[in-house]
Amino acid sequence: MGVPFSFLHAADLHLDSPFRGLAGVPEAVRRRLRESTFAALSRLTEVVLSGEVDFVVLAGDLYDAADRPLRAQLRFRREVERWAEAGVQTFIVHGNHDPLGGWQARLDWPASVHVFGSAEVECKPAYRKDGGLAAFVYGISYREAAVRDNLAAGFVRRGDAPFHLAVLHANADGDPRHDNYAPCKVSELAAAGFDYWALGHVHEGRVLHEYPHIVYPGCTQGRHFRETGKKGAFLVRVSASGAVEPTFVETWDVLWLEETVTIAGAEREEDLRRRLLEAAERARAAAEGKPCVLRIAVAGRGPLHGRLQAPGEREGWLDMLREWLGPPEERDDWVWVGELSVRTGPERDVRSALGEEGFAGELARLAMRAAEDPSAARELLDEALKDIRLEQRVRDWLAGRSDEERAAWILRGAEAALWRLGDGD
């Protein structure tokens, strides 16, 4: 029987992220976003100082850039010094955003902090706060940003320890939404003889495998609309018998969310206004007293479709919605609508016209035949897009489109034509 212990597994802090694309954003929103990654770091400290954590593992991308900002380094050091004062060790690997080859200030770090090198996988002992050996921690950092080698292949279990923990910044099983750095297979990680793989790189919290546990904690703070939802880290408790219990702990400071508002059944603009405000208030409630950056998609079919297609209409609704919600500086639980998209359709779709006589029916039947036949779809689109296909970049982009995308374009085009022939202006 061993002795129970706990560790904190975090990754992808992206400290001092610049939050690009904030032109025209109110200063209160800009300031809170720029501080949000540091606020998430402070919440990690709250977990560390709770008394439950024996050591911390950080699985890469602590910083947002290879030439990491000085203030990010200084603020990170301040926090790990607090962890060290509490008797907590810290083990760090660097990833593609903050490789060891980037600029680093010459700072003194606590002796309890170990940064893994990039030449080979290292193995270091991790101790409980009472001084007993808890685990061997293995890790390797990136030397440069783009690492295409399978770094996991270099992890070999060594010696005798109660627990063997591997720390790696990698894309396990080739998640297509992330760059394929240090690619590896979950099956090979599971067979490598370690008790826990503390991964980084994928910004969504996931437990890919249990016993051995292969875990992504996700990022500690969302930074754009591809990182929606509550972000955090895992507090991992290991029992005397070796049972592993990862518990998600929230660290986010600003919540990024998406809402969809339908125009189905909305006869008047007042109906849509009410639904937009209700979506914003749902987001405010989800943020539980903290700020929220919201993206709203207006979708569905209904009589308001035509009006929403008018030039400047989407921008007008976005401006009015921001005005209705009020200035962010007036409350702590502000909701800032960062984007509003319109994906609506007319009440009548293509299929409803298939049985009609005349031009509308013939158009609908032609569109359906083309959409269902990939070769016909390509022929139709090649003819329709022949003028813009003169651009090489356009040809390259079109070449990568799937049959499903081509079919969707044809049906949307036919739908727009039918609407203009019937209900449209």
C-alpha cells in the first residue's frame, strides 16, 4: 500500500495573450480580457494553496509567444514562488508557443521549480509535502515551435516509484483542430507503462483514457470563440491503492459563449429583439457573476429572413444589441456581444418547390439533382464560378471543398433564387 497524494495538472496558460481583433472594443472589455490569463493563473494559486496539492505539472504553452513578455515571466515567477513557499514543487515542459529556443529573461527561480530540457526525456522525483516520494515525473520540452517528431516514443519508465507521471505537449490521435505537433497515438501512450499522461496542446478538457489516465486539462482561460465554455485544470488525487481521481477545477475569468437565436415563428422585429436579449441574459446567468463575451447566430426560417438580408441590417442589430445591454464599465457581470451572424432562410425551402410546375419547380429539381450528384455539382459550380477561377488562390481553395459543401452551396443558391422569385423584393 502506498501513501495518498495529489497534484495539479494544468496546461496552455498563454499568459499575456494579446487577444487580437479587439478594435473598437470598449476599454473595460479590453482591460479585463488582457488580465484574464493572469487571473486564471491566480486561481491556480488558490488551488495550490488550498492544502491539497503536493506538486504541480504544467504541460506547455505557459506563454503565448516564443519571445515571452517580461511581465508574463515576472508574474508567473511571483506565483510559483508562492507555490514554493507552500512546499509545492513545480514541473514544467514548454510547447510550440513557448519553446526553449525563444527569448527568456535571466531570472532566479525557486529550487523547487524544474523545467525539462529538449535534448531527451528527463526523469525527476516528486515529493509529497511531508517529504515522502510520491512519483517520478518525466518530461521533455520543445526546442523550436514546430516539432514533428513523436516525442512520446522517448518516454521509458525508469526505476521504482509509487507512481509514474509523463508530461508532454502533443497532439494525441491527430486532433484536426490543432497543429499536429509531437504526434502520437493514445494506444501507444496507454501501452508505455505510465500511470498518468499529463498532456497539453488541445484546449478542451478531455480524459482520453483511464488506467492509465491520459488527460488534457484544456486551457485555463478562453481567448476567442474557438475556446468557448468554462476552462480550468485538473486536481488529481491518487489514493493509497493507486486509484486515480481527476477533478476539474475552474480557473476562467471571462467566459466565451455562443448562442443561437431562431427567427422561426417571429413575425415582428420586436419578437427578434426579445429573443436576442433573452440569449444575452442566458449567457450572463451562465457566467455566474463574471463577464462574458458572446457570439450570437441568428438562424432558422421565417418572415424576417428578407429584412435580415438587407445591407447593413446585421451591423445595425449588433449595434442596437450592445446599446440595449449597456456599457460594460457599469457592471461586473457585463455581456459583450462580439459577433452576430445571420444564417437564416426563407420560409419555403427548395424541397417544398419540387412538385411545382413552371420555372420554380424546374429550378428546384435541377438544384436537387446537382446537389445529389457530385460530378454534376462540380460541373455546375465550375460554370458558375468560371470568372473568379482565373485566380490561382481561388482555384486552390475550391479544390479543397468537399462534395457536401458544394451541395450546400447549390441548395442555398437555389433557395435564394426561389425567395427572390416569390417572397423577395
